[in-house]
Amino acid sequence: MIRSVPRRWLVLDIVGSVFGFLVTAPLAFIMGAGSLSAWLTPDWLAIAVSVVVSAALWGAAAISRLTPAIALAISWGACLLQMLTGLPPMASNVAVFVVLFATAAWGSRRLLWTGGASAVAGGVVAGLYIGVQQFGMTGSLLSEGVRVLLVAALMGSVAGLSLALSWGAGLLWRQVVRGREIRDAQLRAEATAAEEAERVRIARDMHDVVAHSLAVVIAQADGARYAAASDPKVAQEALGTIAQTARGALSDVRMLLTQLRHRQGDGPQPTLADLETLFAQVRRAGVEPRVTVDPTPPGEPPAAIQLAVYRILQEALTNALRHGTGGVDVRLSWWADAVDVTVSNAVSGDDRPSIGGHGVIGMRERAQLVGGTLQAGRDGDQFTVSARLPVGPSSSSGTGLSS
């Protein structure tokens, strides 16, 4: 029944209604110079009633934005009082247009159609009232009745059309506001989706960088601890690998944080040329990657495909370091329209990468981002990651890999 309205709009409605009352109410006094109402005597009583009706109508207009239902009820009551006392149409009746606009613009769905019905009914009643008031029922009942009906039809059409236009304007405003709300909600949803996608991307990149680097550091640290007593030189080399890997990871993390803080574009991303460095890190961690590239890339693959291949191999090799036993088999097959990536390593007992873990989820997302697919699972004592990534048209420059 009562809406929440900003104070400035409520003050504006009240000030506007007071101004409308002060402009239209004195017209009743001017009209009172003659006979204001044939049904009320003396004239001062008719003038007093007209002032009350005007005040009620403009009061309804003042609260129409705050409570359209009550405003519509007050307007009907004021208009019925006006007709029951025989008062002619007054300038204050324009306040009804404001109320009808409010019912369509800010009322509930039921009030919306109640306002529309009021516009139609008001036009019919106003036409009949004006016809009867102007001509009365004197003389021949048949002739006067026909004249009343004709005038009622004409005036009712004019009044009904005017009321319907004000109601329709409110309905149009209602649609404009709803469209704006829908557009704002869509923009908020798109912004939320973009933020979520950005969080997922950052989480995926952080996992790829940190998880792989920590796996290499842990493997090197374990090796250095066992080798320290028997072969200090091996321990020294392991410590050097740990320092190098940690510096590289720190550099990558700083780049990601810079992108997050300053919303910069993507920095340099790994390519196929960086795979040899990745394989070397795995070798230094104590796992020998057996790499096969057949067939080789016919040209320069798209940068997105190179990044996806690198990140998938990085995570798959990280899983091999953490859960595998012995070496790991890596196969890249560069076809004309796709590249197949397969990483397989032996696992012992129940030690296996989690199919629903962040690593496998990240690899699958990497593949999906470029339109590919990825499967990961255990078959006997082997854990295999297999991905197929579509490759678009390549350039003429060739890039080969060997190990």
C-alpha cells in the first residue's frame, strides 16, 4: 500500500500539488459569481464543496507516488462527491490524470489494471454526467434523451481518451523503468561472471606456477637431504636447483599479482620453446621424461594452443613428480587440425592424483578454453592424462621439439 519513495521526490510531489491547488482552486470563486451548482444553495456552500473537492484531488496527486492505491480511492471519492453535489467539471480535475499515471507507473499489477478500468469507467461516467448536467431532462423526454446520449457519447469519448492517455503514459514509464532494471541486472550479472572468470583464471595460473615449482623444490630438497652425507656435491646442485626454481616461481607470482592489482594485460606467456626448460626441471627433480613428438608441428601453432600445451604438460608432470614412480612418458602428436597430448606414468598402491582436484580441473579448463577435451584417470598401475586440442591455420615458420 505504501512504497518507499526518496524524500526529494516526495517533497517535489507535495510542492507541485500545493501549487496546482493554489492555481485551480480560485477558479471556483470566479465561477461562483454565477450559479456554481444548481443543486447546492447558497453559492458559498457550493464554493466550499468545490474547494474541498479540489483539495482532495490535489492531495491524492501529492501522495500518488507514495501510495497509488489510496490516491486512486481518494480521487474516486472526490469525483463522486463532485457529481452528487452537481458541481460542473473543474480545473482541479486534471489531478486525476496524475493519479492514473501513478497507478500505471508505480502500482502493483492488480492496481495497474484497476487504474486502466478506472480510466474507461471514468470516461463513461463523466460523459453521462456532463450530458445530463448540461441539458437536463426537460421538455420532450425522447428528444432530450437523444441529445443527452449524443453529448454523453461525445464528452465520454473525449474524457475517456484523455484518461486512457494518462494511464498509458504511466504504463510506458513502467516499461521504461523495468527495462532499465533488467539492463542493470544484466550488467551486474555480466560483471559478476567476468569477475568469477578472472578469479578462476588467476587461481588456475597460480596453481600451475606454484604447484609445479613446489613439487620440484620438494623433490630436490628430499634428494639433497639424503645425498648430503654421502655426496655433498649432489646436495649443492640440488640446492642450486631449488633456488633457481623458487626465483622463477616468485617472478611468475609477482607478474600475476601485478596483473591483478593494476588490471594490466597478460604478460609474457610460456610457449613451446619453454618446454625444454620444463623437462630439465623435471629431470633435476629425479624423474626422467621420455618425450616423443611425432608428427612435429607443421608450422607455428597459435599462442593459445602453445600456452595450453605447456600448462597441461606442466600440471601432468607435477602430478608425476608427486604421485608417480619411475619415469614418465610424454607424447605430442601435431596433426593438421589438432594436437594430441598424452602423459603417462606409473603409480603405486592407492597413491594417485585426485580426479576432482584443482590440478585435473585446471587442465580440463585449459583444454576447454581452446575448444578441446581432456581425460585423466588410472588404468591399472598407470595414470594417464590425454588431451586433444584443435589447431587453427598455422604460419609458415616451423618449430620442432625433440628429446
